[in-house]
Amino acid sequence: MNTTQVSSASARLPQLSWFMAFKAVADKQSFTEASRELCLTQSAISQQVAKLEAVLRTKLFYRGGRQIQLTEDGKRLLLQINQPIQELMGVVDGFHNDAEHYTLHIEMEPVFSRQVISKLLPKFLAQYPKLLVGQMLTTNHFDFLPQTELAIKWGDGEWEGFDSQFLCSLDYVPVCSPEYLKRKPLTKPADLADASIIHDRDNFDWRYWLNYYPVAKLELQKCHYASESQVVMSLAMSGLGVAVCAHQQIQEELADGRLVMPFPELKVRHQRAYYILTRKNKPLSPQAISFMQFVHQAMLE
């Protein structure tokens, strides 16, 4: 092939970044979300997609207000590039595997990290001496930074743009300190109407428990609250009042007497649960896959 032929072929070959921009918009169905994932401006993403469309001489998206939809050519292109991009990512993973260290970035709830993951990590990392784990702890919001591969979050299982795998459920029950119970005897659920109530976030946990065990005259608007479940637990241990907490997460506090359950039989399986989240249509590193399998197995034991 002569120089003229090479130059001509290069001129017709789109840049890989244009394909990545297109794929991100197609996966997210949003130029804004794609720009966040690729850490570029929305304008840059739009320009890269426009350049790809110019080279291919076709429209890849229908743009109507906030709605982004793939054209037939766009669907065909996405189908054709998925496998090659995954193969390229496999090449990168191969170099990561040979590197001295690999960092697995995870986002998760603080209480789950402290009570579950921190205890499991030594056993898991013993199998992967070159692996490092970076944890981003978030409670009532969801960041999923570009370097994050997976998240462990509490919710209903629906997160737009993400695949979710059920991990574990929790049973909620009212708890308080022994000292508070002495000051304010709670012999039946109706006594909660005169107790100091502590709730988490938007008082959803209390409202959910009360669906099963209604208490007349219990006003959730006049309560102490904190945005993090660990703080709610601490407030209950301090003797401030009664909180509903996950029974599985207060085993140590119950065992050493820092918390007691006035009504141990009145547990409610919460409709929310912990899920493992990953980006849709984005390959995971072997390390991330191994970690997910390990945690799933640990929840069964």
C-alpha cells in the first residue's frame, strides 16, 4: 500500500473516542449522562457524535427535546461495535492483571461497609494479593464516579441506567437503650405514642413498620432524626428515644446490652433491600466479578 492509500484510509477511519461518545449516549440515552461518564463536556460529546455521523454519512440519533432515541443505523452501529469494544477492554484488563496492583473502586452505604464488607475484605483480599479496594461511602445520594465499577446501595432495586442484583434483605424492629426503657416502660406497641421517636432519612422505615403494627396518635412529624442509620442507632443507644433498626445490623449492640427490643416479636421484613449495581452494557473487570461472586456467597452463609 502506498502513502496515498494509507492517507486515504486514515481519513476515512473515525477516532475511537467518537465511537466511545456514541456508545455512552446510546447506553445512557442522554448526552448529559454520557458527558458525566466520560468526564467530558456535553458540547464535546455532541461534537464527537456529529463527527462520527459526518464520516458515516448517516444520522445516529433522533433528537427531540430531552428524548434521545437511536435511529435504525444507530441501532445497527451499536450492535456492531459492542463486541469489539469489549475485546479492547479485555486487552486493557489483561495488562491490569499483569500490573503490580489493581484498584477496585466501589461505592456503598457506610453501615454496610462497616458491618459487612470490612469484615469480609481480609478473606477476599487474601486470594488477590495485588488487589487494592477503594471505597466511596455515600448514604442518601448516588455518585457512581467514572472510576467506580460497582456499588452496594439500599433501595427498591430500580436505578435508571444501572443493572441491579439483589444482595440481602433486612428485618426492622423498634429498639432503645435499657436506661430509656426503665424511664419509659414499653409493654405494648400503643405505648410508643408517648415515646420519643428517632427516625432515619424520611421516616420511611417507621411508616413501613407502622403499616404492620399501627399505633394511634404516634406523630412522626414530631421526632428526632438523622440522615445516616448509624447515627440513628447511636441516638437510640444514648437514651434519646426509640428507633426502628435492622435486626441484622444491631447484633453486637443487642449482645452487649447497649440496645434492647421492647417488642422482639414485632419484626418486619423491609420492602427495600441491599443491591449490587453496575452500569448497563459496560464490561466489568475480572476483579469486580470475583468480588461480586464472593459477596453473594458470603450472604448465603
